[in-house]
Amino acid sequence: MEDWTSKEWDVFFSIFEKLPRGGPGNNLSTRRAYGLLKDLPERPRILDVGCGPGMQTLELARLSKGEIWAIDNHQAFLDVLSRNAAKEGLGSRIKTVNMDMCSLSVTKKFFDVIWAEGAVYFYGYENALKNWKDLFRKEIRFAFSEPNKFEENVPAEAMEIWQGYPLEGIPDTLKKIENLGYEVSGYFKLPKESWDNHYYNPLRNAIEDYAGSNPASGPAKTVIDALRFEMDSYEKYCKYYGYTFYVCRLKTGITDIRLID
């Protein structure tokens, strides 16, 4: 994807704008992670970074009864989220902002939680934990999912889809979070169905729809071949890698670190 032109990205977004999610996850995992947050205000303010079409944004609004600021740099995703929020009567509590997470410029000392599902690796979770501290009202709480390798010897073919992204093991990620001064209140691997049900199965359908109504151009072939390779790779190698959801806060006193299988 690093060498894609604007034509390839146009195809990519034409496909992804049809999906309920922009990456692995499901409402069950969102609820599990939210349940690991400690001592939240009654109506927390949550910054959802890289929200995409906003499936998890809507679920956070339902769970928290608070105010959600949803940030993404692709306006079509934000438009989908706004329409769905209005349909559910959640529009007054979800604010969409077109912004790149790598250059956040939002209200300082305003939020109770920063949330990022399948997105923060574009910026780097270490950068986020270090650089976004001044966005919080009082306590600093992060909930984010991060790609990890689950075994040391990941096949080379499986690593091709990450294009050089340095996949860490879960123990390495935990250690780095703690070295930055955070305490981990819980973490869990995303289950395989969180890849299939709301991400890869809809993605396959969206690819077929796009291919059936658009010419088989060079850019389209490039994008579709890459997406199919990614899906095939995960099906073959899912025991070697996946996403892990981490919930942590910059506060002393947590000693119960839970792994949810």
C-alpha cells in the first residue's frame, strides 16, 4: 500500500465505504474492553481515534451514556457514522471531526478515555501513550487494539501483509506500556469471529460488488489482489498473529492484570 497512487486509494475507499467496520473487531470485544476501564465518570467523554464507519463509536455511546468525539481523516466514514448515529437517536452525543490522528489538535484536558480500535498503529501506540496525555481531564485511560504476533516463528508469507510493521509479542507490548508509566487493567486477544463476521465477510461481498460494477482496471486489480491476499493469509496463519485489546491507565494501585481468553 505504501506505493499506491491516488487511483488505488480511490478503489480502496470505494470498497471500504460499504463496510460496517474498517478493521477487525466486534461489539462483544468493545464491551469487554469497556468493562475493563476503572472508575469512570457517570457520563465520560471519550475520544475515538481512527473511528472509521463507527460501529464501535455507536456501541461506546450506548455503553457509556457519555459524549463521544469520533475522529477520522476520511469524511465519507464520518458521514456514515453521523447518519447511523442520527437513526439511533445518538447524534447529540457523537461529534465527528475530520482530522489526522498524527496531528491531533482537539480540546486539551477534555477527555476521560482515548479509544482506538485497529487504528493507532498508524501513529504508534507508544507515541500515543507519550504524546496524548494532555488531552485528558484528570485520569489518563487508554483502550486500544494492536496487532501482535502470537508465536515467535511467524511464516514469512504471513508477515508480507504487514509490510515491515514490527509485530511484537504480547509480553513485549505489555512491557513497553508499563515502561511508559502505565498500569494494564486488562487485555485479551480478539477472537477469529471478530475478523470474519463484521470485517472479512462484508469485505468479500464489497469486493464482489465493486468488481461486478466497475471495469477491471490496473488500480482495481492491484487493490483487490492485495485485499484477497490479506484475507487468505489470515485464514491460513491466524494462529500466528492477530489483534490484542489493551486497556491501561496512568495511575498507581492496579495489581489485578487479567487476560481474557
